[in-house]
Amino acid sequence: MTNVPRCMSIALMCQKGGVGKTTSSIQIATAISQILTPTQPGRPTVALLDCDPQRSTQRWFALRSELFKAEQNPDRKGELSNPVMVQMAPEKVTEKLDEILSRGTSSGIQCLVIDTPPSILHCNAVVAAVADIIIIPTPPQALDLWAVEGTLKMIKEARGSDKLQPQIVFSLTAPKSAYGVQSKLNEAAKAIRTDYGARYLVNVLSEYSITRRQAMSSSIQSGLGITEFDPEGKSAAEIRKLARWCVSQFEDIRHEEDRRADHRVAAAGGRQRRPVGR
């Protein structure tokens, strides 16, 4: 297990609905909560921010809250209290997001996972401007891949000169063992790199695709993440692998921030102290 010095943020966004964005948000948040070490004993490490007007994440969290109330085992109860839920209307994101990130650090939250609306509304641009990691889940079909460009363009405009790489994760895929699936994923990855790579600095996480399995849906309906519902299953392994990649990125971001802070101190002749956190 590990911990990070400030509240890192992961945004899942795609202007097209039905691509597995909310399911991925819940699954990633739950898996990361099992990886991060609490900085404050007994406090949650991950918050899940629901900006989607459909409020599907809220429905899942209501089921989880019922499990929490019924649970008698203190250790299990602690697991069910992580991640915590933050609900926010899209129009409130502009004024509240920085506050949530700052408050998260002081309350022990190390990671904020943001489920955004299936659109390119202003709130998505606000999230895209500050997120440490942006994941765009998309099925590998042509219609879905074509829809990705609007999201990439919005991210590029929101980030300005900041060269953040959005990460494409193929979602709702057939099992890779099925005939022709791996070649189809390879073709989709190649198409994204060819069509969008240079213009939008997009990266494809080819080894981190999320397979459509009944266990994923069943875990959501149970108020659990797949890594809790079926921890030894194939879907849990996929989500855990992606969650570990996210945490490794947190560590890389921290090291880069430390490097830049040291550079500023050196440039100022050592007169400044290196800032802590954000």
C-alpha cells in the first residue's frame, strides 16, 4: 500500500453516453481505496464526485450505505466507508472543485475520482483544466471512436499550454480470448493514434481494456466494487491493474512537482522554501 502527499484527481469523461464511464468511475475509485494507505487512521482515502445529472453513482452509493449500516464486522465496516461520496450539480463545479480538492487533503482524502456528464458542458472543461489524470473510456467501435474527438478537443482547449496526455481506455469489450478481439483492439488503438495522436497528445492504454462481464454489473447492483464482489475474478484483475497504473502516475506526478519546486528554489538562489502539496 502507498499514500500520496496531496489530493490527486482522476476525471473520467466522454461526450458520448453508454460507454461505461460511470461504471469505470465506481470501479476505479473502489480499487484505489484498497491500495492507498490512510494518512489518518480510520479515515477514507478516496472520494467519488458525481457531476452527472443522471445520478447513477448516487444510486450505487445508496446501496453501499445500506450495506454499511447492516455490517457488524468493524474491519468490513471500515472498508465499506471508503470511498466517500460527493454529489455536485454540474453548474456548481466551477466554484466548488478547488475547494473540494483542498478540503480533501486536510481530511485525509488522497484521490478524487470524478464522474462527469456525457457531454462537453462547461463543467467538463473546468474538470479537464485541473485533473491530474483524464481517462476517456470508449468501446472500440467506429461510432464510439469518432465521438472521442469532441472530448479531446475540449480537453486541449481547457488545458491550454499544459501538455497533459488524455488516456484512452477501451471499455465494454468482448473477452480478449474471443476470436478476433485482440486484433480489433489493436486496430482501434492504431486508428486513435493516427487520427488524434499528434493533434491531441492522446495516449492509448492498450493493456488496460475493461471487458464487459456480468460480474461487473452484479457488483454495481450489490453496492460493491468488482475488487470487493469477486476479488479473484478476471474483471477484478483488470480494474486492479488500471487502479495500480493510476497510483503509479500519482507518484510520477509527485516526483515531477518536487523536481520543479527544487528548480524554482535553485533559480531563486535558495531563498525560497519548497512548497508542500499543491
